[in-house]
Amino acid sequence: MSITDLFKKRSGPAPSPEQTARLVVDIFDDNLDIARNMVQRVWWRNMLYYIGEQWLEYSRATRSFIPRYRPEQGNPPVSNEIREYVRSVKAMLLNQKLVPSIAPNTNEQEDRDAAKLGQELLTWMEGLNDQEIADEKEKMIIWMALAGTAFLRTFAEKDLGRVFLGDDGQSMRTGEVTTENIIPFNVFPDRMADRMRKMRYIGIQTLKPIEWVEDTFQIKVNPTENVMAMDYQRRLMRLVGQVSPWKGYGLETQSLDLDAEQTCLFREVEFRPNINYPKGRYVAMAGDKIIIDKPRMPIMAQDDGTWFFTITDFHYNFVPGRFWSDGGVND
């Protein structure tokens, strides 16, 4: 079964878990997205510049970054203008105080009161958890300047909120609507679309502790192979060790892989409403097992056809015909 088949009118039975698992694997296959492969190399370069590694070049032989040496002059210290530029962009955007507002659908007093209450709710949510969303906005802006495309994800977090006793006497939480920054390396948009609203699906990939997955979903999962290729933080540490003349010296990079057996790949795909799934579809896969397959999106689609992904994209320099934008650092 292909992605296209998913959006055609189905005459037979629903896809099996095995077919769904193969579909999810195809969605997250980097080799099928040439544009993504190209821009990812630029993201890594810009990140290395941002953290102070200036003397580097790309090696076609190793398909990675290596130190750039100048034997005749050495590598003199340089001023990190990349970081100063990112700071300027961050300050410019964060200094704009945006006040949320909600307009009533009609002039009836009930709708006007509801709009006012909704506006107060949004203002209250901005201040939750010591204004945690301000930190997420800051990270999003940094990514937008470096990579050109940044993401915020809004979802329901059941482990937050006030504690209360349920009908069975067990303590529970009310849950909260929370927003967090998702790094571009973990987002896999529809390869056939250049804008979010045109996408048939969007995928989010993260690494989760196996213990958390097994406790939450009551299933047995296997460790993810080649976890190093999917862990952004460890890949960045290894790149720094490759290009820096001293930061990685004396460190055993093999130790970065010691906890690979304790993590698994957690993949989520949100499908927009289609002829087979009028409310959309949400699929989650841990390791090689489908653990969630719901005939609706995480944010419920409305009866009037309105729908939203949990992901919101932000762009710096749009590139016509391509979803991924260019970062300001590239200038």
C-alpha cells in the first residue's frame, strides 16, 4: 500500500497493522526526499558556525564535515558574527509583544462574552508554568534564523495540570494544552506539497525511553538500530568532535552509543481528512510496532470541514516551489 492508495476510495478491508507499519516507514525514509537531504547539510553547517566552529569544510569522501587547516597561516581566532546575527533576529522578534484577541461570531451578548472569556483564557495560558512558552518561542526563533523553517507543536499533555481523585480513588491530573518547539530534523512533511495546508500528512519523529513506552502502552518494544543517525544531540556532539581541534580531543565518542539499547524510535503521523477517514487519522509507531491507530486527528476535525495539524510552521525566507525555507544565516 502506498501513500496515494490511502487517499483513494477504499473498496476492500481497512489496512492491516503490517501495511500501516510499512506506510509509516516510507513516510520517514530520508532517501526519498532529495530537498530535505540537501537542506539538512546546510542546517548542520549553520549549527556548527553558531556554536563557534568556523574552520570547517565538507568532505565528499566521508559525506561529513572535517576541519579546515591553513598550514601557512594557521587557523586564527575569528569573531562569531553568526551568533550575533541570530541574537539580533531573536531580540527583534521577541521584543514585539503580541496580545491575543478573539472576535465574536455575532453581536449577540452570549457570543461577545464567550469571545472575551476565550481571550482571557489565551492570556492565562501564556503565563502557565512560569511562562514556559516564552522559552519555546525563543528556541523556535533561533531555529528559524539558522534553518529557515521552524516548528511549534500544540497538544494535550495529560501529565500536567492539577491533581484530583478519580471515581476509583486514584489520583489523576486535569491535563493542560501545551506548546513545545520541534526541531526541523524531527519533522517529516508531505514530500508532494510546498505549504502546510496542502499536505496530506505530516510526521514527527523522536526518541523515547523504552521503559516509558512499555509502561504507557503496555507493550514490549525492541531497541532502535542505528539510533545515532536519529539522535540530533549526539550527532551534533560527534560533528563538533570531528571539526574542533580541541573540544573532542581525548573524548571517546563510542560512549555516546552506550544507551542506545535503552531507547526506541517513536514515530507519529497525522493524516488530514480524506474520503476513507472523514475526521482524519492518527498513527503512532514505537520501534517496529503500531501502538496507536485512531480514525481522527489529534485536534478533532470539525463538521464544517475545518481541520488543523498539531504542528505550526514558521518561515524566514520562502523558496518558491519548496516547503523548506532558507535561514537568514545563509545570507
